[in-house]
Amino acid sequence: MTGAMPRRVLISGASIAGPATAYWLNRYGFEVTVVERSAVVRHGGYQIDIRGTAIDVVKRMGIYPELSAARVKARTITFVDKSGKKVASLNTDDYVSQVNPDDIEMARGDLTSVLYAHTKDDVEYVFNDSIESLDMRADGVEVTFTRGAPRTFDVVIGADGIHSNTRRLVFGPEEQFSLHLGYAVAIFELPSNPAYDLPPTVYNVPGRVAGFGTQVPGGPAQAFLAFAQQDHGSVREADFEGQCAMIARAYADDGWKIPEILKGLPSTEDLYFDNVGQIRMDEWTRGRVALVGDSCFAPAFLSGQGTSMALIGSYVLATELASERDHKTAFAEYERQCRDFMVKSQNLALHSRSTILPRTKKALRKRNRTLRLLPILKRLGLGGILGRATREASNAFILPELRSEPRQKVG
């Protein structure tokens, strides 16, 4: 099958990029298997954004109405200082028209649920398993799994996140591709407590931010903590107790509601704790293996572009594989089309650190002054300057056209 189009595709990862790629490949007639190390599709999670060109992707998938129905109704975000005194407030509904009214903010788990629902009947999902080894040959890839029997595929796609196992097996250790941005982030759901039933509130002191609140009155509250952390190795090496201790030490001297938030940490069952970092690679494909999403161009949450990048990358990769060319040509075209857009989107995070996580008192005062100016700018008709870099980046990519006729599946 050296010069032929690939037909059997294995995708590692069932979060966002994996099922999105599976959707398009299945639509084009490929036999698709998705392997996921978790026992089920992961629900819940933090808020994500779908913006700009990525909105065109989900509209072409036909899932935009479902995602729009799951949209988080924006509420006023209150910013407070160390004593809990209000510094500024921002009603994001006032500014959504300055970006794109079609853009969506929603729970990550709601998106993964929709993607899974639209692929599970046509795509083979293998849960509670992962790739053990990959042996690339001229006519395919021999894959061994941690649990399942070995199988052969024409192409393997790594969509398994920032700590990608596929990337490690094919390209080498993560350290050579990881760019640490100097922070750690913790996100977890708080136990049920009326005291947490508040609109989103954000607390900042130099080098640390904490936020919590509910998106829906009466719904679960979520805590978000991010703090300066140069020793990025210790974050991933620590066990759960060590992670809780690390977070507690970072906020040991903080007031406001920080002690209450930290009390809920040891009992949480869904702690996400990791470095804030990016993955930057000179090549996303090698042989018969391609990477997509956070596994090869993770931007960090600071960019607000991660989900949109994953959806766009998945669309382009599948569309190129569906062309009447071999996988080498398809992979090269995927990289050629996407690289400039992905790098520009990653660069947003490098420029937004001082706004989201100011490290000095001076930087924090400047950020707070900017927040207080936002309503005035809007009244003066200058709201268009808000989020200009994000707006331009999210709309900077032009999608290739869909193939008019899906290919027939093998067999």
C-alpha cells in the first residue's frame, strides 16, 4: 500500500481533536478506530471557547445548534483585591458583539459529549487502552496496545494531548518540545455549598490568580488557581497529596476566600493540575504518523485558542487525507496550510501573560486600570479595540473546501 491512499486509521485520544478528526475521516469513508486510555469519555471540565474560523468548522459538521444550546450564559465577572474589595467588573455580554456573536463559550465536557455522540455509531472506540509501541513499515503501522491484541493500520494520528504518548513514541521525549511559561494551573470542582453560589469572581495578587463561581445559579462551582512556578518538573512528578500541598503553599499567605477554596481541594475527584506551557515542534508528521491538537501545537489556556486550533487542525488533516494523494503529500499539505496560523495563535499566550497573571504590583495596577476603562471605551464607540489580537487571530485561517463526494468505506 506504499503509494495508495490510507484507509484504516487509528486515532489516539478521545477528547476534542481525536473525535473531531474521526468525524471527518468517517464522513470521507475511512475505517476509523479511536483508542482512549480513560474508561469513558471525560465529561465536566473547564470552560472553553470556539471562535472565528472554528465556528465555520462546527457549522460544516452540523453540530453548531447543539453547541449553541449548551452555550454558557455570560454573567458579570467581578475582580477583587487581596482584601476582597471590588477592583473592577466586566459583563462579557457587553463585549461579545465586538468579537463575533456566533462565538461560543461552553463547558469542555459538553463539547466532548457532542463530538462523541456524533461519532460513536460509525467509529470504533476502544476505551481503557493505549498504544504500547508503533512499528512503521512501508505498507502500514504495526501497533501493539497495553491491553488489546496487535493490529495494523495505514495511518496513526496522535490526538492525545499536551503529554502525548504518540509523540513520545515517534518523536522523542516531551522536554525537547515543551515551552514552560512560568506558571502552574489548578482547576477543580468545589463541594456543594451555598457560599460558592456566586457569579464568577477573580482575585489577583502579583504572581497569583484565583477565581471561582458558578456559571448557572445553583449549579456546581469551579475553582481556578494559577501561580508563578519555575520548577515545572515538580508539578508533574508530585502525587495528589503532593499537588495539594504545593497549591496550599503557593496561597498560604492569601486572604479573601482562598482558605475556603483550599478546604475543598483534598476532597475533589477531578483535580486538573499542570504546568502552563506550550508544545512547539518543527514537524508534526513523521512516516505514517501525524499529530494534531495539543499534542503538537498546544498554545496554553492563556491564548484562548486551544479548542479552535484543535477543531481547525482536525478538519484540515482529515480533508487532506481524503484527497486523491498518498499520506506523505497529505501530511505535507496539512502542515503547510496550518503552521503559520497555529504559531500566531500560540504567540497570543506570550503576550497575554501580563494581563491574566501580572507578576508585579505595577503590572497589576496597569491591568486593573484597563479593566475600569473598558465600559468607558464601549460608551465612546471604541469597543472594537477590545480583544483585537484575539479577533484577528481567530479569523486568520481560511478553511479549504469540503470534498463534494465522500468516499465509500472499505468493505
